Amino acid sequence: MINLKNLLSGNGFFIAFVCSLLSSPIHAGTITVNSAANTNEADSQLTLVEAILLANGELTRNLTSSEQQQVMGMLKTATIVFDIPTEITPQVIEVPQGGLPPIVASSVTIDGYTQPGAVANSASILEPNNAVIGIVIDARNGNHTGQASGSGEGDILTILGDDVLIQGLSFLNTFETAEGGSNYGINWRDGASGGRISGCWVGLHPDGKTVAGGEIAVGACATAGKHIIGTNGDGENDVAEFNIILGHNVNTIFEEAADCRISGNFIGVLPDGLSTISASDAEKVGEGDAVEGGGLGGLIIGTNGDGVSDALERNIIGGMADDVIQTWGGTNQGVIIAGNYIGVGIDGKTPLPNGKFLRMNATLAVIGTNLDGVSDALESNIIANHSGTLIRYPSPNLVFSFRGNHLFNNAEYVFERMEESFYADEVGDDSIPLYPTLQAPTDSSRLVGEVLISAGSGLAPAEVDLYLADPSTVGVSPQGAHYLGTFVDNGPLDADDRIRHFDFDLSSLSYPQSGEAHFVVLSYIAVENDDTLYGMSDYSEPYAVLLESTQGRIDAISLMDGSVVIEFVGQLKRSSTVNGSFEPVPNATSPYTMKPDAPAAFFLAQ
């Protein structure tokens, strides 16, 4: 048994004893960085370099008494926090020559939001990001950690341990390392699993204007996977976990890293949520992809549709010069792309143009809603303002569902090389157009037409997804701007009992507009009793219809003696928060009066 009183009577022995503990491979509980220097020296300050070495159990020297004061606890996990005395925000830590030490320990957290003056984002994903970043990791000097032997690659920060969380930091990069190779920002390597990058600005200075990107922003290379970029969507502090990632040739990349997730990020989009990087910065970037990879089975881009925080899990993606999403070889099954705003800003309208949407090889994916009844509307993607083809089939090995999405102002055809698709393989005749046809007497209450294939030969009955067409592209590249519903060949609403012919009753539908519009449809097929093989037809030719709006609307709001009077059409609903659950107002009729002493509320009419 060690007698603490005896230890205290011999100060030199006590300090030496503590130092020997700190320099042994036992992880500290909390390590406070109190200097923006990048050194490893026995002095009065503790730097980030020293903090990482301590967390790893790799610091080979004894701490000074001043440095010891920055270390609390003797636990198996380490949290690195910041308390750099200064009146200047942010504090810039330059990457030292040779790079930052890789994080080799597991369960390490680096929390930049602990720096005085730093504030995590508190806004919704559909509002401007209001984070105040207090710590910058600056690698614009070209100093990176070299990890890939012979490749010339370098990382600003390499993560080799499991369950490492990096949050609240800005990472500034350059397109060449000091040795002349390409570089990454943050990279999980060599079997690491369960890492998270949250609340960071990668490629963007905290001033919200200075762009300093590089080859790849965030990567996972030959790892055990299960990494999260952005929010984990667990309903706890999700908005603080949003990242901004921009200014890189490739903004995220996954190579042999399964079950990863990219949710709650601005990718290529500035903090206002409505603009992309300048033309001069875009010239430096060149390629510009949001997501790349191979061997990325189970990847989720956007919401997972589990009913928890789904509205906060979408990504806002814009300004991609080449592909938004590109995959290559390996196992790419179970990919989900849902709930994202792609090519538009946070308002769902402001154009943030991209090149091509999707270039995938041998991939099984769900793009949009899965129609399982949970968060279906939130799973729909907005895909707009692309200058190139949205989806190009390389072979029948690209198999996906593409349902419930909102498409508009895309310059080229939605599908290219349909003759190479899984759908074409099932049709078995590439001499005919691969899309359904709409026929008279189709109108706002009735949908009549024909699909090319349906039940039989091992296939489930065809499903027909109905959309209002984007009016600006009706004569150019038909695409569905507003999803209206899904109907099943020979299902309960089908008045035509012939296989492949349909006559659907639309009387239960509500329309968002009145006047002339156009219907377009896609047909969806699946292999019977197999939920891993399915495919989509091309869009039908647009069919002109006259519509009468049946959706609710608020016509007027007025103030009378402190009361609020709402005139509305439809069902009036109320919520205590703008992003909350809207519930019907009991027995509400128009005009509806809210008394001055009533709690504050948000209203909508449906």
C-alpha cells in the first residue's frame, strides 16, 4: 500500500511517480490543450501534438508540473479539450513538419467546441449553419502525415483507433503535400471502425468565406467501417453534429469500408445554405464529387428512415462539377440515398447546380422512399439543376429503386443507356421504348395506360408511380417534379383486369395546383419474393391534364385586439415548433381565432 502522506513529504519522488504514470500507456481522462503551438517540448504549455501522444500512451518524456495540471483522471478513454487563453477566435494550430501524430488509441474524443468562444450549430439542416468554430487545424503549409507507402498520399489527421470522435474543428488543406503528393483531410485507415466526424468545417475557414480544400476531405480506406460523417440521428443534439465539407476534388470517399453513413451535412455548400464556392475556388477543385467509393456496402447518404430525427439527417449537396455520387468495384449492396436536397439550397428552390447525379457500377441501391409507411415523405430526394444525365446504366448489375423523388430543371434525360438496365433484361426486347404509356381517357380522376412487364415469370405485379411533370422540361427531358402516389397493376384501384393494363381511380388524390399540368409515370418491378432485385422503367411521355387544387391553404392572417385570426381552406394543424409534429386543431373552422393568452404556435393547412 502506498502512503500518500509519505509521498507528499518527498515532492520530487511524488512528481516523478505521477510522471511515470502519465508516460505509461494508460489513457488520461481529460487532456486540456492550452497552447496553439505545434511542438512537443517540456515547457509550461500543453499542445495538441502532446495531447494526442498522451491519449495514445506514446509520450516518451515526463510532463512538467505545468503540463500535468492540464491532465485530469486516469481512465481508459481520453477526451481532448481546449482552453487556449486568448481574445482571438479562432485559434490556428499549424500542422507541424512530419504531420500530426496519428490517433492510434480507441475511444478518443477531440472536442473543438470546448474552446472559449466556440459555439455548436443550433439551427435545423434547412436553415443557415450558425456554428462558431474556435479551433483551426491548418495544413496549408503542405505538412501532412504520410500513411500510404509509396503512394505520396498524406493526411491532416490519420485515425487508426476505433470509436474516435472529432468535433468542432476547422480543417484547412492544400492540393499538394510538402513532398508533392495528393492529400486527404481526415482519414480512417488500417481497420479503424466506429469513427465520427461531427460539427466540423472541412475545407472552410471559420470566417465562412476562405476556402482551403485539397484532394479528398474525409476518407475511410481499408477499414472495418461503421463510420459516421455528420449526425448519428439518435435524437440527441443532432443539429450540433452537422458538418460543412467543401473545396475538395472528392469530398468524401469510402474504399472497402462498409456500413458507413453521411447524414446532416452541407457538401459543397457554404454556411448560408444557399450558395456554393466561388468560380475561382471551383477552378482549383477541378473534379468535384460529393461521394466516391467502392466496397461500401450498407452506405447511407441522408436519412435512414427509422422515424427518429429523419428530418435532420438529409444532406444539402451542390456545386459538384462532375458526379454527385460515384461508385466502382467491390460489394456495394444495401446503399440508401434518401431525403437529400441535391442541386438546390435549403429552401428547396435556389439552384446549386451539379454535373451528373449518379455514376454507379454493380450497385444495389434504394434512391428515395421505400414506401414502408415510416417517414416516406422525408425519404424523397430533391434532385434538380444537373447539366448532365442523372443516371447512366453501365450494365444490368446496377439495380435500384428510384421512387418518390422530386426532379426538376435537369437538362438531360433522367436515365441513359436503358438498354443496359435490369429492367431491359426483364423486358427482353431492346427494340421498343422502355417506358409505360398513358392513354385516353386519363384525367385528374382517372389514370389509364399500359406497362411493358408485370406479374408472371417470377415477377411481382408492376407498380406505377405517378408524378406531376416538371413543366420546364416537359418537351425536353420528362421528369417527375411532384410525387402523387403509387398504384398496383391489378390492385384494388385497378379497374382493368388485364395484366400490364391499368385503369386507376384517382379520386382520392389531392393536387397542389389548379389548371393545366402534365402527368408522367414510372413503373417499378421486383423479382417475386426477393427484395434485393428490382428495377425502374424510364419516364412515360407527358400527358396533359386539367387539375383543381384540393390541398389546404392559409388564405389570410390578421390581428384583432391582440387575437390572431386565421382564414384557411382544408384541415388546420398546429405545432409548438416549426420542425415539430403538426396535429389537427380540434373542431377548427375558418376563420379560426387564437386568443392573446394562448401559447405561441405554428400553423399549416392540409
